Amino acid sequence: MSAPAPRSTVRHYVSRVAFVVVVVLVAAFFALPLTWLVTAPFDASPTLTVEWPQWTLANFRSLAENPYALRSIGNSLVLGLGTIAVVVTLGALAAYALSRVRIPGRDGLLYALLLLSSVVTGTAAMVPLFQLMVQVGLINTQTGVVLAMSGGLLPTVVFILKDFMDSIPKSYEESARLYGARPGQILRHVVVPIARPGLAFVSVWVLVQVWGNFLLPFILLRSPESQPAAVIMYTFYTESGQADLSLISAFSLVFSVPVIAIYFLVNRRYGFRFHGGIKS
């Protein structure tokens, strides 16, 4: 067998080196903001550049003294958990019904809902949504924000969970019926345990969507006591009108911890590797 030509070998190594360089540059591009997020909260004088910090915990003490900062984290948790409860419950029931009941035009309906939820975004629907909340008396209430967010996320959740429900073997449900199980018992004791990984995935996805949402809470919630963290962060300015980087950096780190913790918790339990209703 003849040895490869030197020119092709050089070209091969050059392409490999170029690929490695591009990957390193892209990784550095995404790593710089994360590095700032980790180092700036502990810097006595944080700036927008990534540098070795002057280690201090004064930023976190200032954050604890802010009357709205830590409360806003609790408000975000209330909005996130409330939206998860509504979306996962209704989405799972709707997806299971659409998976098991033959409805004419079912697939077209699902794609239409998904398309409309993508086209008619929160910004486009904000004026009628605001008027609706005023009419029903839910303006400046966390319940109104939860319902508004749930309505925007439900079509996508139903679309995701419907495919997941389709892959659950119907023989499991038929076996339960032979033993006299009622539909509610089948759903609670057979379908939900098998679909638990998919429900966990959807829950994390919904929490991420709600956690960083700024527009809906900013418009529907007027009281600072009930506003979530994504809105309260907008108020962190000094008396001169400049962004308070000490407070913003510390708050950003605290703000990101709950979502990261939940992600790793669910990832450790389920691994986010799904093959239909059966976990791989």
C-alpha cells in the first residue's frame, strides 16, 4: 500500500488545527460571560471586563440589605411553580386525550396551535391581554401573570407531551383495565409514572421560560412587592443613573442558582435521554 501524499497529509493537519482553533474561539466566546458571572460578584469594584477580582463579600451584604431583591427571588419561584402546576397538569391531560382519542383533524389542530403560539407572541398580544386582565380584575396579581404565561406555553407543552404519550405502550393500560382499574386510576398509576421523565423535562423547560420572562410581569405587575427577579434587576441603578454593577453581579449569580440546581437535579435523576415513554 502506498503512503499518502505529503501535500494531502499537510492539508489534513492544517484543517484539524483550524477546526481546533475555531472550537477554542467559540468556547471562549461563550465562556467569558460565565466567567464574569462567577468572578464579578466577589470583586470590590466590578467592571464589564473579566479580570482577577479583589475578593470581597460586600456585594452580597448590599444585596441582602435591598428591600426587594431577595423577595423578588421568592416571587419568581411562586410564578415559576404556579405556571408549572397549571401547564404540566393541563398539558398532560390534553396530550393524553389527544394521544388516545381519535379526533378528525387532530394533527392539524396540534400544528395550528403550535404555529399560532409561535407567531402570536407575548409582544403582539400584549395590548388585548392587558385589557383582558383589567376586565377580569387580575391586573397587578401573580395569578394573572401565571395564567397569561400558562396560556402562551400550553400549546408547545401539549405538542411535546403528545408525542411522548404516543410512545407509551397501550398494552400497559389494557392490562390495568383487565384488573378492573378505572380511567383515573390508569392515568395516575400507569401513565404518569411512565411519563414522569417527560413531565420533568417539560417542568424544567417551563421554569426556564418563566424565570427569565421580563415583559409580562413588567406590564401586569405594578407593585414592587410582587414583581419577580427579572423585573427587579431592572431597578438596580445608582443615584447618578449608572448601572450598579456590584448589586447586579451579585444578584445575577443568586438569580441563576435555582435554575442551575434544578437542572442538575433533574438531569441526575432522568438524564434528559428519552426514547418515548421508556427511559434509556
